[in-house]
Amino acid sequence: MASYRIVCTDQAPADKPPSHQHIVNVGTGTNPIRADKRWSLQQVLDAMDKGDTFYTIGERSGKRAEVDKYWCTPCGRWFIRSHADAVQDNNLDNLPRC
């Protein structure tokens, strides 16, 4: 099992109402400015199913947030999100775009 730091994301509008966005790709690496590897959402979900973990680290706060799978009921499928911790800069939605 491995652990990967997510440093950037790509998001796309949900395909079903209510309107919202979902992460569809991520970039991982040790450098917060540049991803070493790009992952599709499905690759991340598959890796999580095999026991790998993903996380973010806030650039200003230095706080780590674990990334979890969640079921989007309107969309009828799994997506990922950072664990809620009231820290903004480690939130997946606030990371730079890949």
C-alpha cells in the first residue's frame, strides 16, 4: 500500500442536477507546484480499493487532510473529497488546477 499527496485537480460539471462540480483527475507528487503523476478519478478509486491512500497538505497551514471516497446520490457514482477539517487551503476544491 502506498500514500500519495494530491497537489492539483481537474473538475467538471456534474452530469445530473443539482448543478455542482466533481473532481475528474488529480495530480500527485512531492512538489506542490508541479505534479509528478496524473491520475483519472477511476484510477484513484481503484487504488483506494486496493488500500492506497491519498491526502492533501495546505500550503499556508501545513495541515494534512485525508481524501475519502463518497457516493454522489444524484450522479449515482463514487467521487473523492478531502476530509472536512475547517481548514481551507488543504481542501481538494481549493488546490490549483492541473
